[in-house]
Amino acid sequence: MPGNIGKPDPLSLSHADRVREAVRANFELGTDIVIMVSEVECQAPGCPPLETVVAFWTDEGRHHFKVFKPMSGFDDNDLPWKWLRRSLIVPENYVDGCC
């Protein structure tokens, strides 16, 4: 299809690639921006068994957010609003045992 030239086919992407591409598009990140997507088991009582953790780095610093479901269940509605990007910046001395 002419409209999809240069865009990955969503069906051919792994779950992590699909999440990564959604984050890149949502926050208008260039291809030079590293985006890490992980699926982790939550050990805390009451939390879902699998969470999707996303981190990316820009000139502003490290950005981080979690989606409380596995990557396979992730959809665009799980993304934080684009205008919240600065609020996702993690302070340099913050340690959470994740990314």
C-alpha cells in the first residue's frame, strides 16, 4: 500500500518492537533515540503477574513508565499522553531496581 511505505507492518513486529514503535510515534522520538522495552514479573502482592516497562533516553534525561499488563496485551491506549513526556523523566539519583 502506498500509505505504508517506510512504515513497519504491525503484524510482522514482535510484541517488544510493536511497543517500541508505538512509544516512538507517540512521543515523536527520532530513530536515534534508544527505547528499552521489557516484560517483568511483579513480586508485590496484588499487582499483575507481568508488567511492561518502557524506558527511553533523550537530552532531557531518562524517561520511564510501566504498563500493568504483558506486552502481548499492550495497545496504544496504554501510552501516557504525549504532553506528559517531561513528567516521565527519572531523577538521576532515583533507584527502583528496574531500568
